[in-house]
Amino acid sequence: MKRFDVTIIGSGLAGLQCARLLAQGGATVLLADRKADLTKGVHTTGIFVRKTFEDFDFPAGTLGRPIKDVVLYSPKLKPLELKSPHDEFRVGRMGELYKCFLHECVASGVEFSPSTRFISIEKLADGSIVTLEKGGERFKVKTDVVVGADGASSKVAEALCLDRNAEWIVGYEEVHASQGGEPALHCYLDAELAPGYLAWVADDGEEVHVGVGGYAASFDPREALTKFKRKISDADERFTFWAASETRGGRIPVGGVLKNIANEHGLLVGDAAGAVSPLTAGGLDPCIRLSSFAAQVILRRLESGNPDELLSYSGERFRARFVSRLWMRRAIAMIKSQRILEWGCRALRTTIGRKFAAHVFFSRGSFPDATEIGQKREHERAWRAGA
């Protein structure tokens, strides 16, 4: 039986970020994913906000051109144009980014196991035994820490007896070649085509991502996307789409960071931890930040030999920062009337409404600094122990 310091299940952005930082910190890491090729079957649009690409380095060629302009449309397609002085968004070339991050992982000593299915976890006093399956054959590995990076419906979370996502929306999109216009993010509010969320056209002058998102019980994503493309192309000749080069889709958790995301055997990152903005469903910034924090916590646990070190990785602190967004998410979910949405969009075109919309799209406060929150928790634990 092979032995690793850390076994990570799932090789999306969260799993890759965590794996490469752990390996660079000296840990032995097994990274397993059910896919044979990480560049296939991407589930995210890949929109990175300014806070992310200002704070983190990305390999050359993995981010598209900067986007400064946002246009928000009402159900009747009345636009609200917002322009930032900063580069606010960049659409990631996710297949290339995954490939680059995986190369860094392997170069740092990570053992990568593609086409590998997670089966179970046997908890021990000094770690865990993880059962995996590859090519129809099952095998076991001994590990100190298990990391669940296996998406919104995490099986690792269930095996570790941690919290699981219970609220999500479904997104579906197509990727097209751009006609070369000015980069812009177009967002559409429509209670019928995108119930509880929005539809979008993200055009960075190289690629165009056109998609819809909403609560699954209220719409058929593929049918809604067809109607959405027809609606906007009839109104604006810029939005004439030909054959798509790629389609993407999947669940997006919107219940906020889960409370219980770690115990002495392992922890959760990315969508498995609910690390997505409850309001905007933007997940790449919290994904990278929380995964980086997870790596720090795991390295401390490995260095100290104390499994309780993992308990400093808690979702409760993060949830407190998202109370207003959780309430706004629930309010949006209740709006099923196009008339109410149209009225809301009219309010956003006022001076105060425009400032609010600019704050939602352009604020750098999308996700709190995970390390800072972790340090505050550590100080409180130390104070209680001393008291």
C-alpha cells in the first residue's frame, strides 16, 4: 500500500491549487481525478475578478483580454451601462490553465492518477485509508489528510461526515469565437429564461461565452439557452452565434460556505466547501483563496503531527461575512415576475441604483482574506486555552 501525506480527490482549480502549494511545501501528494483529460468537460465559464488576478500570478496565455465594461439588461432588454476605470474581469482559458497547473504539480512531485474513481474512506487513529478505482481495479492508499475537491455534490464530504451543499443553481453555456468587438460582460435579468439568476454574454474579443443559469426546478437550461440566443440576436445583430466550439454546464452551489468543512481526517475545498459567492455565484476567487488557506493549514498539521490543526479550517467564520448576500440570494429566488424584475432594473438606473450596481460588479470585496480569518480563529483558540 502506497503512503502519502495528502490525498486530493478532484483536479479542478481547487484541487490543483491545493496540490501544487502542498508539494511546494514539501508534502507528498496523490492527486486523483475521474477524468482522463483535465482539459475536457470544463464546468465553469472561468471569469476571474480583478481581486484575483491582482493578487495571484497566472501562467502566460491562460487569461483572456481584460474587460472593463458591464451592461445589465432588463427583461425588456433595456440596458444599464457600467464602465470601470480598472480591468475588472478576465475570462480564463481553463483547459490551458488546468494543464499548466498540473504540469507545476507533477514537476513539484505530485503523483497524478487520472481516470480514477473515489470509492471510500476508512478512518484510522493515525490517518485514513482511501479506496480508489482505476481501470476496473480497486486499490488503497494510506494518507494523513484527505482533501475533497470533487465538486458541488462531493462524495468525499459524505465519507468524511462533513457538511454537503443543499442549495444550488444550474448553469449551461456555449463557447464561440468572438467577432472581435470591444470586450464587455453583458448580463441579462429574466425570470423565465434564467429564474433566480441571470443569463450572460462574456465577450473578451477572442472568445464569447453565452449562457443561462437558474434554479433547476424552474427551467430547462438547454431549451432556455436556445430561446435566450434567439431573443438577443433578434434585438442586436452583434449577438449572432454560429456553431459552438464547446459546451459547458453543471451545478453551482449558492448556499454560502458550509459550516463544517473540516475534521481531524480531512477537509473540503472549492465547490465541495460551498466556496462560491451566494449572490453572484462567482467561485474562482474564493476557490483559489480557500484552497491556498487549506494548504497552509494542512502543512501545519503535517509539521506538528497534530490532527486537530485541521479544525482551524472552519466555514463558520466565512458565513458571517455573507449574511447580506445570503438574504439577497433568497430574495432573488422569490422573484418570479418579469414585471417586478423590470421595475427593479428601472430602480437600478437611478443615481443610487447605479452606484449599487457598480458596487456589486466592481467591488474588490468578493471574498474575505482566508488567512486573516484563520489567524483570528487561532488567536481565539489560544486565548480560550490560556483562560
